[in-house]
Amino acid sequence: EWVDAHDPGALVIPFSGGLENKYQDMTDEEKQKYCEENKTQRSRFTLLLFPLIGI
């Protein structure tokens, strides 16, 4: 609602720092299993952002 009121049509990218921190500590196999079990995939946003900010 806030985004629609202040910048109608803007793209919102959900982000969880806690989940990203947990994901970072997983092995490749654990990451794949997590994504399959939760029917999700890693965001291209985080794949690009984290190297830029040093995470």
C-alpha cells in the first residue's frame, strides 16, 4: 500500500536479510534442496547486489 501511494507501479523486491545470511552458509546441495522444497529460486537481484556490497 505504501509503495502504491508513494510511487504507483514501482517494482517491489521482497528481501530477507536473515534468510540470505542462512542461505549464504549453505552448501550448494543444501541450497538446491532448500529451493526445491520451498518452490523458489535465488533472486537475480541478490546475485548482483551482494558482490557489490561485499557480502
